[in-house]
Amino acid sequence: MCGIAAMFSCCQRPVNAEALEKGVQALRHRGPDGQHRWLGADGRVGLGHARLSIIDLTTGDQPIANEDERLRIVVNGEFYGYESIQKELQASGHRFRTQSDSEIALHLYEDLGVHCLHRLRGEFALVLWDDRNKTIFAARDRFGIKPLFYAFHDQTLYLASEVKALFAMGVPARWNKDSLYHCLELGGYQSSTLFEGVFQVPPGYFLIATESRMQLSKYWDFDYPLVSESSSRNDSEYAEEFRCALDEAVRIRLRADVPVGCYLSGGIDSCAILGLAARHHSRPIRAFTLTFDLPEYNEGEIAREMAAKVNAEFVPIQVRQDEIADHFADAVLQSENLCVNAHGAAKYLLSRAVNKSGYKVVLTGEGSDEILGGYLHFGRDNIHRDADTRLSNRSITGDPQSGNVVGHRRAHAHGLEAIQALLGFIPAWIRTSAAQSASVFAVFADDFLDSFKEVEGFRSFFNDIDIPGQLIGRDRLNQSLYLWSKTRLPNYILTILGDRMEMAHSIEGRVPFLDHQLVKLVTRQPTTQKIRGAVQKYVLRESVRDLVTPAVYPRPKHAFQTPSVISNSKSGLSILIQETLRGPLLGSIPFFDRKKVLNLLDVLYRGDADSGTANDQVLMIISSACFLQAGFRLSA
């Protein structure tokens, strides 16, 4: 993986070459092996690239030009199965400058234009300059594994792998208060970010920009079948086709000119990936496992047993609670997001250790829960498919620390009623999000809340969703999976627990479960292959039963979490949060009521377990906002 940056002037003024250089340098952690940039002859377009050398270590520098140098491209990511496409393109007359996988996208665009995206398989973001048509073409992979942000400022279009690079290039660093409010409801929309004027290319979309226009277009979606189209075969057939597809997804992701390892936990997702990878590896594959100094969070022994079963080299990475506190702010700045737990900091430390061991590439188990219904809330959707879906007052109420919160609880109730009318049910994760957001709203400043009294956030969210084409007539579980995959998957899971924590230390994370060919297969299988009674990810368990240990096969989902702030008032993380929120930094953010936050801190260790968990998430959200404020010097 790498970091990419681009600038395109939509007027006659040239772009600022120094600003482009600053953007590339801001991405150095994503590409420490070389930083390069190119400017067009008229100075109105520039492309930048920070390289992490994975394939073609000697000739793969970017930007890459085509034969007549009328096209140039920068790519972040990997294209799998590129060798056969490369041969096909060479046979049709294309001449390659490199042996890298990235170059196939350049020549496919020559032949197919934007439709080249349908030939690309992998995790990627790219920006291409078409000089003949004076057009910027940018695209992001189907699931949002790789990030791609853009902003239009001072008649210039900016694009980059991370928001910090946009800021370095001159895009103003400002909070987007609407996004801050709405991301707490649903985990973020498809295109907006926490920052004013900064957007993301949604997963499965491409962007086209010329001097006079800019547009986003969708090139891929999940396309779950209608209920009436569901197929019916025996379990062994479904398990066999799933195993074959997952095995191929793992096998093609082992292609690299550097060593490839695996991230291993005690869950069936990473254990399945390791088991398959070990079969394709000529030597024992290295398995990196996070271990904690608190036994209730430690999966080390389960992971060790799994590594021994497949003859993998087990490498435990111990992370102490004080280390998490020391690097929590760093992890937040890398994520450029709000977090509800310090698990991102733990992944940040894991990636640092893997980098120090000399590795650049790991396979991870992310994405399995999103395609197979692995979270508990998906189980609730499945159980209540035919049940009464009347609103539960308990699910949408929070701790009303101010009178305004009551009004916002009513607004949430109205929003949930609208979802009920729209879909015929309320996905369990949206119901839970409403309850969690009420706890955060309880510490917002009254004037900030007042500005959203009439806003229907749920309605604006669904304006971006293709309800007739992707939801109506689909199974309730598949609808819930779809909506989660448009919000929490790219905006949180693949960010705070994926790309951003890995690339903070120049680690490329490859995600076999989000191979689009595998996902296409899974979407066509009946929901009973996802959830069977109380068993979640049923088809995965059956397809890899021979690969995993007896302890892993029946093990239910254990969310990856680090110890909470309230678990130990004397821990380094608790002290950090207390000092941060009681200090002057909180006052520089206009969205929170300092008095309400201090009241929450004062009673933090007096409540029951349920309220403690909610309060812990609230404090993590506020603290991460403080670190974003300090790190980026954001204005309101």
C-alpha cells in the first residue's frame, strides 16, 4: 500500500508544487520507500505518491505514464491476478514501464475508460490524469478498504489518501458540525467527513472532474437477491463453494515480493485465514497476536493453539495498558475519526511491532462479520424477522442530563418511526446507535443541540441509499448488513481497526473476506447460511471446521476491545482521559458543555455496569475529539 495525493486547478492558475510536496510528505508513513511527484506541462495538474514497496521492488515507482505519456496514474493498494491481465494487455500491443500490479489500471483505462474498474480485483484507491481529455479520474475499491478523500478549495480540486495531507496542501482545517452530530447517530454517511469541505469517495464509486464539472458515479454494489429469488441447496454444497472462494481469496493475497504474515486472534475469522494461508505457504507462516496484561482480554493461548495446529510461527505482541495510554492520541490522529474504545491504539501498537520485525504485509480477518452477520445485533435482526417491530422506549432513551436531551430523544423517536415506515422494521444496530447517541447528546452544549432541533438526520442518511434497488424486497438480515456496510464498515472498522492503524507503521493489511468475488457468492446464499439458530457465520464454521481447533470452531463472537476507562481509575488511560477533559483543551471545542462533562467525570465510578459502559464510550468520543482538535488545530 502507499499514499497518493493530487491537485487539479479548475482555472488557468497553476497548482502549488510546494503544497503538493507537503501533501506527499504528510503521507510518508504510508510510503517510506520513496516519495515522488509529477506536474503537468501547464502546471495545472499534479500527482504525488509515497511508496511502500511490495511488488516490483526496483522499477515500480509512481506516478506511472503510459506509452505516449498522455495518461499518468498513482495507486494505493493491490490488484490481484494482475499477471494474466498484464499478459493480455501486452498481447494487444501495450508496452509496460514496470512489473508492478498498479500499471494494469493505466492500460485498462486506455482501452476501457472508467469501465476498467470492473476488471480490477483487490483493495485500492487511484487517481489518473487523462491529458487528452483534461480529466481527473479517481476511484475507490468496492468496500472502502483503502481511503480516498477530496476537497474543492480556491478553484482547485485536492485528493489524498488521508485528510492530514489535504490540510498540508492548504485545505482549511475546520470542523463540520453537521457531520459530527450525524456520525454519532449512524456512524457517518457515505461521502461526508468530520471536516468542513472534506469528502470521501464512497466505496464502489468513481469521481470524474474536468475544468467545468465534477461528478460521482457508482460502479458496484452488493445487489442482494430478492427474497423470491433465494436458492436452496444442501449445506455441504454451500460450505464447499464458500471454502473454494475463500481459499482463492487468501491464495491470491499471498502474492508479494516481501514476506507475508497474518494477524491472529482467538476468533474464527483470523484463524480461518491463517489455516488457509498456511496451506499455500512453503515455510511456516508468521502469526502475530496481540496479548494484554489483563487475562479477560487476552486471547493469546487460543491463538497459540491455533498456530501450533497449522505449524505457524506464533509471535505474541504484548501490549500494556500504559502503552495504550501513551499512544492513544497518536492513534486518534492517524484515524482522523472519533472512537468508542482504545482498540485502535492497540492495533496501532501491533502494527508498530510488526514493522519492527521486518514485515510489510499481513492478512487480516476483517470483513467477515459484515458479510456473514457476525455481530450480535445481526442475530437480533434475524430472530425478530417476523416479530412485532413496535418501537421500544427503552431503546431510544438516554440519561437526560439536560432538558434539551428530552427533545432530542423525541427527535430520535421520530427518526426511528420514519425508518420503520420506510423499511418496515428498524435494524437492531440503528436502534442501538440511537441509544448510544442519546448518551453523547446529554453532554453537548445546549446551543449546539438547539441548532439541530428540526433536523431529521435519519432522513438525510437514507437520501443516499438506493432503497428500491438495494433494500426493498430483500431479507431483513441482508438489509441490515447492507446498511452497516455503507456506514460502520468503511468509516470505523476498516479505518480505526484497519488501514489507518496498519499504515501508520507502513503495514499493508490485506482482507480476504472482502474479496468481491467471495462477497458476490455470499450475497446469493440463503441467510440460513449466515445465521442458523444461535450459530452465527454458519457457513464459515462448516467450511473451515477441519482447519481450526476444537476451541475455535464453536467460539462465539468476542468483540475486539481493550479495557475501558472505568475498569481501573488508576490506569494510564483513565488518568489521560481525566486530565484531558478537565484541562483547557475541552474548552476549545464549542460543541460540548464543560460542566456536563465534568459532572460525568465526577460520577464515573459510581454507576452500574450498563451506565458505565455507555459513559465510557462517551468519554472516549469526547477525548478523541479533543485530540483531533489539538493535532489539527481545527476551527469551528
